[in-house]
Amino acid sequence: MQKISLKDDLQRNTYPGRGIVLGKTPDGRKAVAAYFIMGRSENSRNRIFVTEGQGIRTQAYDPSKLVDPSLIIYAPVRVLGNKTIVTNGDQTDTIYAGMDRQLTFEQALRSREFEPDGPNFTPRISGILHIESGKFNYALSILKSSDGDPQSCHRYTFAYENPLAGEGHFIHTYMHDGDPLPSFEGEPKRVEILDSLDAMTELLWTNLNPDNKVSLFVRMIDLASGETETRIVNKHA
């Protein structure tokens, strides 16, 4: 798979929905995890990221305008020992609980499907980073309906062992804007990863559609020390 420009890919797509980027910095010293949310409705746009322990949680920016919290209020990022979990829904908690019981990433997700938001049936996308003794692996998962038919759930997991420096993989919920919204198709996209937290944050935030972007989380984890650096950007500052 050819490496693509993350900048160009985001600029061409007004509505990728929610997205996860995992990878490794060009110097090979840090793991990278990023997650962004977008919104078309007032309810979806009325959100911010806030820190919660070692992870983050979505929160209503204006609680008086919150209509339905069921699919928009959740913890996208949680940390379990040397594992960092990143997802687009409350399956973060499912993965955390499952892996805490020694289930694998895939096994933990067996109890979940796509979101019950027909006719979109938004895919559940999830990522896991595992760092141990300076070594780094990651995996991405997508649970999606069969071309919009909720009778069938398709489950895909993509695992990346010892990822190459300076590159990562990008998965998002929707191929593009539409009604209904078309689910992501194919393998996660192979993309470039930048060398600094600020540069990676700017790359993502600047090129997300200005009307639809809501919040962004970016974290770099030092593979040797385990130390983390995090940036959170909210449209509603």
C-alpha cells in the first residue's frame, strides 16, 4: 500500500466523521495516537474533550443543549498498564474490561457491533497500542454493517508489528459526507507521521473541515521511558 498525504486526504473529505491515527515518529523513539471527532448536528457539535485520569472523555460544551448523550458522551481514550486504547465510542470500556480479564483485543470486541443509529449504522472503530521493553505494536479494528444492512456485522482487525518509523495508519468512520453516510471501506490508510507533537496536532486540526470539526486529541509516548505528551484542541475552547 502506498503512503498517502494525511493533509491531502483530510482536505479532500469534508466529513470523514471520527478518525483514529496510530503510528511512530520519524526518529523511531515515540508512539503516536490521535483521535478526532466531527459533527453535523447541533448535538454532535456541542462537545469538547476533557482529561480523565490518563485518558479523555467527551463532555457537553453547553449542557443545556444536550439532547441525546447515548452515542456522543463516552471515554475515547483509556490506559491499561502498557496499553493505550482509542475508540470512537463506549467500546473503549468494553476493550478495557475485556483485556483486564486477559481477553485479546479482538475477543473483547466480540460482544459489540456497529452503532444503532440507522440508517447510517456508524462503524465502531478502535485502536490499541502496546509498548513493552521499548518495543511497540498496534492494531486497528472496524465493526461495520454489511453495506448498510444491519442484519450482518463485518469484523476486521489490522495488526502492525514493529511499525516503521515515520509512518502510521488512519481509519475513519465514513468514506465521505452523504445521506445515509457511507461506512469506511478497505484497509486503514498508510500515512506519514510527523516528528513533533505540535506539528502532528497542527497537521490534523488545520486540515479537518472547519465547519464540521469538533475536537482533537494527540498523544506521543516515549518508547524507552513511557513518558507521555498530550495535546487537546476543542473548537469550543
